[in-house]
Amino acid sequence: MKKCVKCNEEKDDSEFYKSRTGCKSCVISYQRERYLKNPERFKSYQKNRRKEIFEQQGGFVVYYLPEHHYVGMTRNLTRRLNDHIKDGKITDGHEVVGSFKTAVEAHYVETSLHVRGYEGYNYKGNY
């Protein structure tokens, strides 16, 4: 049990983030209030951060997950690998096939690898 410094309630340890002294519900409320006071500030930050990550990667990334024989494409490799982890995929040993300036170039490479037998996103029925 741990005491929240915001609401002064005793709560289970699972109700706290690792590095916070406030409970999850208090932290979420605080963040929501800050966002509502100045949403443009946060939108601007997010837009600039996405652009920065995209430029650091060198553009669109085509990547390979050897454990699953999976090829994918993304604008943000770190975020996409975390999504795969949440879905139960093993991302250890992932490889970057290449970085491309345009989505068309990256998509072409990704599709050509799918045609050669690599697993990936199934576009059938998603139009």
C-alpha cells in the first residue's frame, strides 16, 4: 500500500506508475487539466516530436522481425515495435531493411518482400 500525495488516499501499489508519487487517476486528471488549459501547446509539441523522430530515422522505415518472418513499414519504428510487443510478437533482433524519403518507395519495398513470402499486414478486405 502506498499513499497518494495528490488525493492523500491509501492505494495498492498497482494504482501507481513506477516513477510517480501520485496515483494513476490523479496523474491522469492532472494531465487532462493541463491539456484542456492549452491544447495547442500539446498539439504543437506532438507534431514537432513526430517530425523530429521521422527525420532521425531518415524517413519511412521498412523493418524485419526474424522470429515471425514479418516485414512492416512505419513512420515511427520505436512506437511500432512497442505495438508489436503488446500484440505478443518478439521484436528482439529486428532489422531495418531501409529508410525511404517517401511512403511510396517504402511501400514498394515492403510489398515486394511480401510477394517473396514474408509475412506482414494483410490488406485483403480492408478497403
